[in-house]
Amino acid sequence: MSDRMLISLASEAKDASPKDYAEKHVFLTGFMGSGKTTVGRLLARALGRPFVDMDAELEKLFQKSVASVFESEGEAFFRQTEASLLANLNDRDRPSVVATGGGVVGSQANRAILKQALTFFLDLPVEAAWKRVSLEDGGAARPLAVSKDKFKDLFHSRQDLYRRCGSVFSALDPPEATAAKIAAFVLWEEPIELKTEGRLCRILTDRVGATVGELREKVMGGRRALVLADPFFRGREAEFMGPGWPGGPGPGEPGPGGLGPGGLGPGSPDRVLYLDKQGEEAKTLETAGLVLKAMAEAGLDRSDYLVVRGGGSLSDLGALCAGLYKRGLNLALMPTTLLAAVDAAVGGKAAVNLGGVKNQVGLFHPAAEVWIDPLVLRDLPEQLKRDGLVEAYKTALLFDPGLVGLITRGLGALLEGDAVLLARVAHDCALHKAGLVAKDLREEKGIRDVLNLGHTYGHAVESFGAPEVSHGRAVALGLAAALVYSREVLKLDPSLVKSGIGVLKRLAGGAFPPAPPRGECLRLLSFDKKIRDGKLRFVGLRAPGESVLAAGVDPGLILDAAEEAAALGRRSPAGDY
């Protein structure tokens, strides 16, 4: 991935754009016939970004073909207009995939823009380029493709310019393959290693199209696995198990424990298990017992794997069962929600609910592998993106002012499924959380308690509003309350409080959820796991990246802050902040 690092270094040049890597536009360059438009459309779809074809945009502007503009206005006029369009596209806030014209590299100003962006040169031999172009209406639609000799001269004059502006990918491959390679390149992130108590957890946030089969090949070897999957994937086993999976019983046939389709296919070391319940309703001791029974019926031993493909609740449940079964076997998580990717899959905490209160029975059991597919995050329903981004925003407030800015600026693109931004958010959140967890896995030193920012009050809201109120919406109000508390007690910048409440209200769907009555809220707060010696502990902020854990906090101050936060949310539309 050294080429990618070169791109990142180029962004630090004197005239570089201040945009973060994940916010940069993707530009495709190359000579006539290289397939920039076809590859660009496929790449934009993969990355969840708008697609722009510069030649098509210019034809809309001129209301005639490029060839006609060359004929009537001349190439110099066309290039000047093309340069203005390139600059305008680069200034747009919403990151896009742009197919440029073949001659865009002729301008030094254009090349400076391309070097600052994520630019990829689609390369192919001159004879292949001529063959493609000459088959398109005899070259008539391309004003610079009339003479083969001039075509070749122009081709060779531009090759070095293309190479100066970005990384090279072959245009001889099928367009789908080229787009997939570029997408993998753009989405790549450094693997994260979390080492705790002699165990290693690898967190990979660029596993595009990852399957259990690939996990088996690269990590599990010949070990057996029980795959605990969200019911959403019922009947779609080949999609997440991978090609060649022998399959289990047919639709409607009982699996282990009568929990749904599953069972060993001929020669398969894997069993797929579905639960009848989803979300927080699945996080019960009764359900954990059913999963443990299925693990025993599958004959798993401590060297085998429990693989969980699902959201945060299923990850919590699966991790608990993996930690309990024979005192612990290998766990691999393939989170399918952003909330699971940035929170439940990282950190080793496992729990189920008890008596209507969240996470009252649990243990610590870090996964051996966490594989996150950014394209799965791209395709999530908007509400699930919102829930995950609330947790990501919490992590940013705790550790990374730059990530606060990235989420704030890119909120619209994130909600629309920009896979590059989602991959960056998932990666950076996992990196920050892993660094903290490595110092205090079992929460014995108090270091890890800062991760409770927004959750003390948020869990009370969630318990009161369950099941209608999601974890993300509840924590959004909890974070808003923590921001107001921090302004009053810790002198947090009021402008950050105002901006933060605007972001959180938008992530809550435009309105915060109902708050519990004060009496009920005090009762629910008494169950908080961070209570020590009967004293409530509460996390606030002096500034982004500077958290404060206070013990013996008056619950009344928290409730007052929550009421003001809710009032601020009602007073102004989220877009006014």
C-alpha cells in the first residue's frame, strides 16, 4: 500500500487542499478509450458517492457535443472552461467520483488539483486505445482521434503527465474488476491490533465482501465454527458463508435447538444458527442458554470458533456465550451495523440484560478477529447509520477533535452511505477505543470509564423507552445532557455545545426521544454499572479530547442538564445550528 501513502503525502504539499483523505474527491484520468466513464460509474456505486462525467457536464453547459465546441470555439476555449469546471468540482463539499477528460492533465493548475485529490490513471497501450476509439463511430465523436499518427503522438505526450498525478491501474481489465481494485485501494485502512492479557485481537475495517469462507481460509484453518447470524440473512447463507458452502437443511427444516435453518452440510465444518428474537430482546439469559446448547450440539471445543454476523446486540450475546462455553473459545465478529463496528465489536465486553436493565450480566472476552465490511455499512438503513454515528461522535468527543470535525462536516455524506467516510470513522473509532481498552480491559483502573460519556443518562432513557427508543437515539440525548453539564460545571466552550447538540439532534432523527420522569430516572440511574461505593460517576468534557470522570455527582445536576438539552433540541431545528 505504499502508493496510497504517496497519495497521502501529496496532500501535505504547500498548495494542498485541507481536506482529510476520506473527504477527497476521486478523479479518474486516462487517454481516450480507457473507460473512465464506465469505471467511474461502477466505482461511484461501490463507494456510495455521486458520479460526475466532466465531458457530459460540459456538453450540458454548451448544449452541444465536445466535438462541436472544438469546431466552433476552438480547443483553447474548451480547455479554459474545462479547468473552471474541475476547480468547481474540487471545491464541492460532497465527495464525488469524477471522470475527467483525457486532456485535463495538460494544465499545470489542473495537475495541482489532481495531485491534491485521490487521482487514478487508467492506463492501456496505445494500440488498444486506438482500437476502442476507432470502433466508436469511426472516431467522428472525438475531435482528437481523426488521424492515427496524431492520436499516437498525443497519447505519448500525455503519458508522463497522467503518471505524475496519481496511482496507475490497468484499463485492460474488465471495468468491474478495475473499479473493484480501485475501491479496495481507496477503502484500505491500517489493521488495528489490540493486545490484552496475552491475547491478540485484530481489527480489519476494509474487508470488502468478506465471507466466513475467507475468514476460515485466512484465520481459522481447519477449525469448526458455529455461525450466529442475524435472521435478516436467513436464506442468504451463500452470500456471507462464501462460494462453495455446502449448506445446511432446507428452508423450514429445524436447526439445532429448533431455532431455525442450520446444521452441517455434507463435509462442512460450519453450522449456521438463527434466533427468533432480534436486538435487545435477544439479550437474555434464556437466549444465551439456547446458543450455548447449540454450541455443544455442534461439538465445538476450545480451539474452534463462534462467528457472529450481526449487529451490536448479537455481538454482545455471542461474545458472552463464547466467553462462557468451556471457559472460553475463539470469537470472530463480522459486524453488520455501524454501531456494532464502532462499539460492540471492539473492547471485549459481553453482556445480556436482566430485569429490564441493560447489560447486568456479563464478562470480558475480546474477539480474536473483527472483520468490518465498509460496503455493508454503506447499505445500512439511515436509522442504523444514525445510531452508529452517535457512538462514533461520542468517541470523537473523547479522543479526537479532528474526527469531531470530520463527522460534523461529512454528516450528510455519511448518512447517504459514503463508504470511504464510513470506513474512516469505523477505523478511527476502533483505533481510539482499542488503545484505551488495552490499558484497562476489565475496567479495574477506572481508565476505561470515560467510554461511558453520554451513557449514564442515555441508558436510563433507553430502558425507559424500550423497545421503541433505540440505543443510538437514547445516547444522543445522553450526550447532549453531558455537553450541557460540561458547559456548566467544566466550562466547555458554549459554541461546541451548540454545534454538538445540533449534530446529535440530527442523528436522533430531528428530535430527541422522551425523557423519563425525574423519579423514574433516578431509579434507573441507581443501576448504572459505573457506581462505586454508592457514588454515581459521570463523564464530562473540558474540551474535545479532554475528558473528566467525576465521582459523587449530584444526580439532580444531570437531570437539570438533560432537561435543558431537550429544551434546546426543541427550540431550534437541527439545521439551524
